Amino acid sequence: MIFDIDGTLVDTNYLHVVTWWEGFRRQGHDVLMVDIHGAIGRAGKDLVEYLLPEASEEEAEAIKGVHSELYKPHLDEVRPVPGAGELLHTLAGRGMVVVLATSAPKDEADRLIEVTGAREAVSVLVDADDVDKSKPHPEPVRQALEKSGLDPRHTIMVGDSVWDMLAARQAKVGCVALRSGGIDSGSLREAGAEAVYKDCHDLLQHLDESPIARLL
């Protein structure tokens, strides 16, 4: 199993939206929050390029800096998505290898894993320092497969964004989506999700009926 972190295991997406919005605003750009929300899941540089392709490298770094400055103080307040820790513990307890793949830097990812309360269930972490490209490019998923030794034919990714689904499909792994990041079911299915659940708790309640059941 490969899991995204932000929006999938921890409730951070809207914190990211507000702090990115302020980063753009301070550089003189009014970017709609709905557009920022749709871009969450991409790494910082890719997110800026996606939303503001005309931005210079210096301007992009300034926007990223504001986002980081405003977002990090909230890390101690972040809460897990309902059922996140229990889901990871359950899967690990049933013999699954649990891998996390995120575009967050390692220090931030480590703190968010602690929020789930399920660090001991996680076998491998792939963070921003491990890859050159972010989702929707398949590199993060492929790196997760390589670091863990998982076979893509017997692996499923769980994520909350269309970028997670697209990356999983390109890496030829199965994909299950959660709506806990704020993306609607239709968009997630269109991006390739085999099934969509409200959050980790909902997936856990339907685990033996979900696509994950074929791996158990």
C-alpha cells in the first residue's frame, strides 16, 4: 500500500490553500482559492508554475517562502483525518507493507506521520528529497515501489487528489481515492480512481469490500 499524506492522512489541505493564497497575494497576484485548492498535491515549485506560469524563479521562491513561513507554525495544530492511524495499523497488522509518498520535505513529513499516531505501521517514506519531479509525474510512486520492493501489479495507492490518481495510473498501480482533501468524487473517478470513500474511517469500514481486499 502506498499512501499520500496531506489531505489523505492529515487534515492540512485548506491550511495549504490559505497560506499559498497569501504567498501569491504578497507578490501582487490574486489567485482564486478554488484554483489553488485544485493544485494542492503538487510540489511547491510545480504548484507555482502550474498556477502562475509567467512567474520568475525569484518570484516563485518568494511565494514558496511565504507559504512555508505561514504554514509551518500550524503543524502542531494539525489533526489526523478520521480513522487514519487505525487504517494504517490495520493494514500493517494484516501483513501489508505500508509506504508513504509525499511532496512534503522530510522534516515536515516526519511530523505529520507522528500526527497519525501510526509511525510504527509505516515501513518506507518517500519525501520531496527523494525525487526530482512531483505528482502527477509518476516518479514519487515509482520511487516508493523501488524503495519498498513492491510489485506494482500487487500495489494500490490511496490519495485525495487527481494528481495522486494520475501518478498512480502512470506508475501502473491501482488507486483508491478519499474525499477528505476536498476534491469531488467525479473528478477523482475521472482521474482513474477505482473507488472513492469519504475518508480513512469510511475506507476502513468498507475495507473487505474495497479494491484493497484483493491484496489482503
